Amino acid sequence: MKVFSYEELVEFIEKELASSPNERIVLCYSKTNKDDIRTFIIAPDDMLVTKPWQCIPQQISKGDYIHADLNDIYGIEKVIFKCCFTEV
């Protein structure tokens, strides 16, 4: 499992978004709002992320999704993702 600080996660996201083509980048919209297009990155490995404002680290499993908005980074399990979002 890879361990990331919040700053390292930001660097990881920036690197993933800059690499093209990248099959791990997914554009999708919320099932409640088709006009709200979001970018996610499929986690390539198990990750443990420490965010300064949370007491405990967030675990992101390989295949889960990382919201790639640098102003709102979070992980979402792939099972929950499929209930909430649709790929473009």
C-alpha cells in the first residue's frame, strides 16, 4: 500500500492529469445532474491518504475512484461510484 500526504496526492493527481493518453482518467456526470461533468482517476494501487483536516487517513483501494478536482479531492469506492456517477 502506498502512503501519501495530501501534498503528495495533489502531485499524483497533477501528474496523472498531465499524462496523455491515460486510461485511468474518467470523465463522468452525477446521476442527479448531467450538466455537472467531473474528472476522476482510477486508483492504480491501494493508497492511504492523510488529509490535514481529518483525524484518520482515508484508504483508497486499487480500482476505486479519486475525484481529481484539486479544490475537492476525495476517494470513492467503485461500488458506490457506479451508483452515483455515469461515464461520459
